[in-house]
Amino acid sequence: MKTDELRETYLAFFESKGCVRRPSDVLVPKGDPTVLFTPAGMNQFKREFLGLGDANFKRATTCQKCMRTGDIENVGKTAYHHTFFEMLGNFSFGDYFKRDAIHWAWEFCTHQRWLNLPADRLSVSVYLDDDEAFRLWQEAVGLPESRIARMGEADNFWPASAPSQGPDGVCGPCSEIFFHTPDGGSVEIWNLVFTQFNRAGPPPNNLRPLPSKNIDTGMGLERTAAVLQGVESNFDIDVFRPIIAAISELLGRRYDRAAPESVRIRRIADHARAVTFCVHENVLPSNEKQGYVVRRLLRRAVLDGYRLGQRAPFLYRLAPVIAGVMRQPYPELAETTERVVQVVRSEEQRFFATLETGVRYLDDLFRRLARSGDSSVSGDDAFKLHTTYGFPVELTESLAAENNLRVDRAGYDRLWAGHVKVSGMGAFSGEVFATGPIDALRKTMAGTEFVGYQTLEAEATLRGIIAQKQLVDQVREAGDRDPIALVLDRTPFYGEAGGQVGDTGEIRGERFTFRVTDTQREGDFMLHLGHVTRGEVRQGDSVRAAVDAERRAGIRRAHSATHLLHHALRQTLGPHATQAGSKVDRDSLRFDFAHPHAVSREELERIEDAVNQRVLEDAPVRWEELPIAEARRRGAMALFGEKYGDVVRMVSIGEFSRELCGGTHLERTGEVGLMKLVAEESVAAGTRRVVALTGFAALEHIRRQEATLRELAQLLRAPAPELPRRAEALQEEIRSLKKQLAERRQASTRGSIEEIIAAAPEVGGVRIVAREVPGASAEEMREQIDLLRRKASPIAVLLAAPGDGKVQLVAALSRELVERGLDAVRWVKQVARVVGGGGGGRPDMAQAGGKDPSRVPEALAEAERTMRAELEAAATAKPT
């Protein structure tokens, strides 16, 4: 049975049992800060498991796209581990329980209509205290006791070891199904979790029965496909074979599953698939959160290719192969393949720029550690590999482990913490209020009814007050301290979502006035964040909520303009220019879209003209709610990486634009007034950004430009049309003067080089130059260093140029000194501390800055002292 057939067979089987087929959730679950990626099929049903979900179904089945990196070191080494994989699942929310879950699992596995696996090749495990599950397998299914293993809480409980170690909360025993292969091995293909307890406190007697019991199962799609196809590894199944073949062809290596190098080929296949799906959903390589995981996977795969002889980007060529292999369940991959290719290729090029020198540095480091007997890569070296050569620390750890070494992670973390400024959560983030208080409110209300499409003012009842992360009964006027959140039963305030900022305004009651400075959302709840400006707020108060109408009007103009802009981008640049993100504020918008290179000035003008032409047409803007299948049939655009419900809101503009969107919009395009593009830039590989203004903000921008133009005309004493030619003439004059000055400085420098060399002290045949060059640029200092190195190697040079209240330092070493183990980066950093600064660079040349020019003489003395000490130490250590 092919993998696509297995997926469909599973879903069809559980549909026949009354389960509702639900689509896969996105890889990055929205509004769930507890995970980076979707780790399992049950993740999208958290609300249903808590009894807060859709009352229309009590049982469901899915095939879920998942990402896990906990076992990343095993990927490629074992037959069954992956980072990206698909999980087949069936679920019950207080409906069927153990008997049906076990019976159906056995039926699906063994019945000839379904998988038709030999019953004598299957065995199961149960939790050691779960007599009910044991009896069901033995008596109802008919398995002999010899094929039912009782196992402890570490293996057969979810979460693992929960009874003794926690955490508190919903948990339960599980039962696993194993297939025994002809060679005597076994594969776990299915796990049935029976969530029947609430853990409360330490043992004993800490497992309390839940009033409503649930079922959560997970069958590994790739593992089960390997069993059905009679192959020894997931990487040999039908959906992986074309990827493996493509990698072998790109690398010029024959794939031999038993060969040591095959681990690298399998790892490339897994990581390429994971990266393709992530970038498709707009998770781009970066140094933060999910983006860091993508960058780490991509660079691991590139390094594997490098170790197999590849010296140019290659991973990007796998994206079309993966999209083709996965086209049946995920046809949408084809729509973003070009963008995935651009993103991956750009990231590969960035890494290849430093990869060769990084690998050389790493190999030299491992050899030095082997000679010295040291078993640890220092934090300094791990930090340098990351910041200079682009090796994520986890990659260094993996490579070190292959050489029986460890990494001083604590030392690395200290250096990284000093290198990166980590920004905290904003004061008005909805996540501040998103844990316990909202969970408590869910027990008393379904959410906040949003009436803001129809009105900007509404009567409501105050149902919750959240202050200091907890529910309170009342709160008084307290100035501009930490914001509090008010939760109403209904509201006209739009909570930030889909790129549109939250509304501001006012909530008034008989005894109070509350200034709303932001509106966020947590699931179905709107959180009105702000401060009490008068009186006292009490839970249960009747209130009137009023949105700032002028601000909302500006937001509506900008939001409708984004839809016009999206249409114009695709019309001008091509259908690949799809939305990758946006931010809509009052008469301003930021719009990210897929495109491989900068948009030309001429193209920007055509895009701007196309938008304003639609504005002048005064086309109607309409919205309606309809089933998602119908919206797609009618051509509605959806954002990849966004999760949509069964019923969606489709916004139509004229006959040219249809998008799924929950934001607020105009009634006609003419209300935009004017859209003016003000910026275009790159935000990531394969992703561009435009910034635009609408309405009066666009008009004010044009007026400011006109005022600037008038001022320049006065300063340059030329009419506006003549300004470009006048500026060119001034630039030419400046270039000529700079050239004359540089020629004079160069002549002066050449004449003094011999004097500098003659005056330089020597240590073991190495000259040390540490001198001040006031007013010199970094480029001029580097030119002087090149002259010194050509004239007098071996030589160590450090030049300091004070000016404008700062200091520039440039340090350089001859090639011979670098080969002895000396490092210009280490040297310049030591000296920079004296003048209150820091720097970096390469072992042969590094640069730094400082804040205290008065200490330049002291810094130069330190430069000579430290280099002299290093040279003397190197001479002493040199074998005779």
C-alpha cells in the first residue's frame, strides 16, 4: 500500500466510525505559546479535550503535519526518526473510550478490507496498572497474554512518568501496538492514549478520575507505510525514494543504505522535507524561535552535503521534488515552490560564504583538542563558530559529539547573552493575560461576541477584570501603572489579528471611565487593555464600549488598500507575489510578499498606479460568511501558514479581488482616497516588503516631500528641475578633492613606512607596530597595514585612529603568525577594552571601536605588551 493510499484509508476508516475528518493544523499553531511547532495530532483539539470546543462533533480523525527536534541526533541514523512527519490520529471528546478505541485499532490493522496485517506479527503493551486495557486486548480481541506487555509509567503513560513526576493536569495510561518484522525486529506503529485522570499533587492517590474521558491516538504514517511496503526503513518508502534519488544525483553519490555516508543522505532528505514545509508556511530562516530551527536544519543538511564533496548550493533543488512527491495530500506546495527555492538558495549561499573556512577552523580545533587531550570545545570557540562562520551551537555540539567531545554550553550562553539584546514581551501583549484568568473565564462564558463589523458603539456587561495576571472583582483609578484587561460579553473593539492592529477607545460605566489603549484577543475572548481614568470598575457592571471612530476609519482605509495592493503586486510581478505577512495601522500599512529580488522603480510606479486606478473606480467592497470549500471554489485567496475554520469570511472587492479575511474594511474603494508607496526593502531571502500610506497620511507625506524639495532648491540655489544636475556637479567636485587628499596622504605614508619599521621593537624576529594615526579612516589604516606587511613580515600591527569622541582600532597579523596560533581578533578585543569598546573580524585582520579617545596611549601600550607576551610565550612553547 502506498503512503497516499494509507493516509486516505485511515481517514476513511474512522469516518465510517462516525469521526469527523478535520484538516491538518498548521506547523506553527496560532495562539499557543506552549510549543514552537505542532508536535502531535491532539494539539489542535486542546479546547475540545477541555470541553470548550465545537459542540458539533465529539469524535474526529486527522492526518497532522508535525515537527519535533527532540530526537534530531537520531535522524538518518535510525530507521524511523524524523523531524517533519505525519501523524494519523483518531480522537474522542467524552464520547467513545477504551473498548471502541482498542477494537477499532485491531480491526483497522488486521481486517483484509483495511491494512490486512498478519495478526501473529502484532503485539501490544499496556500500563502496568491498566487491567481494563489488558482484559480488552486479551478477552475482547483475543491476544494471548504472551503478546501483551505490562510496562511502567515511563513507557506507557502520557505524559511520561506523570503519576510520580507530574505535571499536574489531564493525563492517562496508554497502549502501544507493535509490528514484528521478519528479521526479528519490532516497530511501534500506534499509540492509544486514554486520558481518564486528573493528576493533583504528589503520590499516592493523586490520580482522580475525570468526569469526561477522552481518546487521543497517534499512528506514524511513515512507519506504518514502511511496514506495509515491506522495507526496513522509513527512508525506503515510496514518498522518500524520489527524494533520496535526487540527492544522490545532485551529490554524484550512489545511495547504499548500509554505507556510513548514507546517514548524511538520509538526514539531508529529512531536513530538506522539513525546511520545504516550513518555508511554504512562511516560517523563514532566522535567529529566533521557529526560524532558528529552520536555519539549524538547513545548515545541518548543507554541511552534510559539503562533507560528501558538494561545494555549491544544492538543497534548493530538492524543493520541486518534494512538492511533486507530496502533491496529492498537499497540492498547495506547488503554489509556493518558486519562493521556497529562492529562500533556501539564498540561505545556502549565505552559509557557503563562510562554510569552507569554518570547517577548516573546526577540523583544526578538533585536532588541537585531540593532541592536548582536552575533551571540551570552549565557549569562545563555539561562539566564534556561530558568529563568524554561521555554525549554530547545536550543530557544533553535534559535530563535537561525533568526535567524542562536548561543548562548554554555559560559556557559550554567557557570550551569546552579551551579544544579543533580547527584547521582552510588550506591556500590552495579550499573552500576559492568556493563562489562568482566561481558562477560568472559559468556565463561565463561551467568549466575547464581536459586533464591530456593524457598529462602533455597543452596550455590554463586564464579565472579567484581569490585573496582575489574575481575575479580580474590582479595580480603582491608579494612574499609568501596569495595564489591566477588561473582558466584555460583547464588543465593537477589534482585537489584533491578521496583521490588523487592535482598536483603541473608551469603555464607560456608571462609576468609571476606562481608556482602551489596545485590544488583543485570546481565542474567542477580546482583551481590552488600558487604564481606569475615573472611578472604580466592578465585575458585572453595565458598560458602553465606544471605539475611536477616526482611528478605525484610518485602519479600514489601510486594510482595504492592502487587498488592492496584493492584487496589483500579483498583476505586475506575477502570481508568485503572494502575501507573506502584513501590518495594518491607521492610514499606514506594511505588506510582505514573495519575490526573489528588489522591485524596480518602474515596477513600483506601475503597482502604485494600479492601486490608485482601483481607488478611482470606487469599486464596492463586500463580505460574506460561507463554507471554506465554497470560498476556495470561488477563487478566494488564503494565506499559507494560517488555520481557517469550516466557515470563513470572504472579502470581495469589485470583480478582481477575493480574500479570506476577518479584518474591518471600507464599503467602497474610493474611500481610500490615495495610496502612496513610500518604501521597498528585503526582509528575508525571497521576501520583499513595501510600506504605504493612505488617506490624509499619504497627502501629508507628499506635502513634506514638497517642503524638502523647496528647502533644497534654496540651499543649492537652483530651481527644482535642476537639482539632480547641481547635486551631480557637487559630488564630482567632492570626489576630486578627496582624490587629491588621498594622493597626498599616500605619498606621506609611503615616505614614513621605512621610519615606522625601523622604530618598531622586535620579539623573536617579529616586529610589533602599535601607533596612533589621527583622523585616518578604517580603509586608510588597512592600506597602511598592507604596506607594512609587504615590507616587513613577519609583523603584528595595531593602529588607532581617534576622532569625534570615538576610537577606531584595526589590528593585523602576518600569515606566519596566524599559522603559529596568534589571533588578531583576540588581540584587538583585549586592546579595545582599554578604550571602552569591543570588536571582531578574522584571525589575520580584525577591527574594533571604543568610546574613550583619551586612553589611546594606554591602549597602544597594552597592545605592545600583550603581543610581546604572546610572542614570547609562543617562542618558549616552540619545540627545539
